[in-house]
Amino acid sequence: MKTIFPTFYKDFFCKAGDCRYSCCRGWEIDIDDETAKRYFSDESPFGEKLRANIQRNADGVSFRLTEDERCPFLREDGLCHIILERGEEELCEICSMHPRFFTYYEDFELAGVGLCCEKSCELLLGSDDVLLFDTEAEDAPFTFSGLLEILGFSVESSNLKWKPSGSGLFFRYVLDIMKKTEPINKEWTEKLACLEESERMISEKVCGGFFYDTTMKFQKIYEMILYRQIEKADVYSFNELTDFAGLNTEFILYECIRTENLAESLRSWSEQIEYDTDNVEFLLKFLKAK
């Protein structure tokens, strides 16, 4: 099996204490079986501390979050007590792998980093160069069109160029769909309300060419969103997957215009949509049925 990944994938590292949106806050942290066995058999004082902060439930074993939804081992300086005490090899699987993802299509493993992580967004948006992919065999890097050709999709590169609609009708269409997704927090609902209030300003800026200064960045966002969903090509048509990528890229553009912060608009979208499989499936099924 050949592994494919964006060329910036190998440059990823956790920002640890420098991260403003730590993945150690606000997320349930499941502990894989192998790590759980290790934690439960650790007779050291630190092992006792680990077990005191672990809970069992119907779905398995996880860390018991604090009242403000922090991992109990996340220090105030943003560093991980487990890593400082034992090293990264002591982490459970989800902590050591996040935000990396691995999906599969035919005989290929498609690796990447999820965009709910601010470092992932920085790497993707760090230049206006085209998005390139590579393999472990260190072949010559190839574009997204080249990737699709390798995977066996017959798509004209001209059909993969994303551009915003710019119409008020489409703005309301996008917003109405997003309102039907399951909110992960109250901030998402508030964000949609703010976008609705900003419709006129956003539509005017899209029509006025706001997008053109960041064309390549939005093209890369579109391609990364589509890249992560390619594994679903046996359930959804390629056109439905491109519709999904286009719809979400359009939404990120709206939020970027409202906040003037592309990286955070992308990161917060990913947190709400990309990392909620129910919301991904809802949007894909909606697009399939339309």
C-alpha cells in the first residue's frame, strides 16, 4: 500500500504551550486499550495519579476532564504533565497521533493533518504556492490534479478550480444548511447569527473581489477538504464530494470576510464540521439528495 500526503505533512509539530486552541481542552480524550492496560498496571506514584484521573464508561476508558473541560494533565503553561514526567511514548494513541489522519482509497493510504489544529492551518496557509503531494518513496511532488489521476479519477483540472458564488441567494442557501448541522458549542450558533446579520457586507465584498487576493489559499483549502473525503467516493459521487468541498470553502470565505482572520475561520470550521462525523454525513447526504 502506497502512502500519499501533502508535502507540508512532514513539517508538522505540536505547538504545545504556544497553541492558543489546545486539543487538550473541550474534547473527550479516549484511551486506547493497550495504553489503558499500561496505565492500570503502573504501580508507581505517577501510575496512581493516572488512574485517579481515568474513568470507565460504556464506550471504554477516557480521561476525566476538569470542570472547565481540560485534560487533568494539561498544565497552566499549556504543557502536558505526562510528557514532562514520562515522555511522549507514554501518551495514549489519540494524543500522540492527533491531528494526523489516515484514510484509505483503493490501494492507497491518504495521510494528512486535520485543520482544527492551528499549526495545520499555518502550514497550509503559510504560502501562496500550490498544494503539492508526495509519497514515502519520495517521488517527484505532484499537484492535486496529479493525485486524482494516480487514484484513477478522470477529472479535468479546469473543473477543480474553486471560485465563490457571490450571490445573496447562495449565501442564504449555505447559511440555511449550516444552521441544520448539530452545534458543538454555543459559539457556533452565535457565529451563524453574526454571519446572517453581515449578509449584505459579505455579499458586497465577495462581489467586489475580496477573494482575489487570497485565491491560492482558498484553492488549497478546497483541495484539502476534498482530499479528506475522497475515501467516501464509493458511497458518494465525485461531484457530490466536490459540492461538499465547495460549500464548505464558501462558508469559510464568508467567515473570513466577517472576522478578517482566515486561519481561525478555517480552524473553527474544521472543529465544527470536519471533526464531527455526524455533521459531515449530514452535509453529504443533503447534497446527495438535492
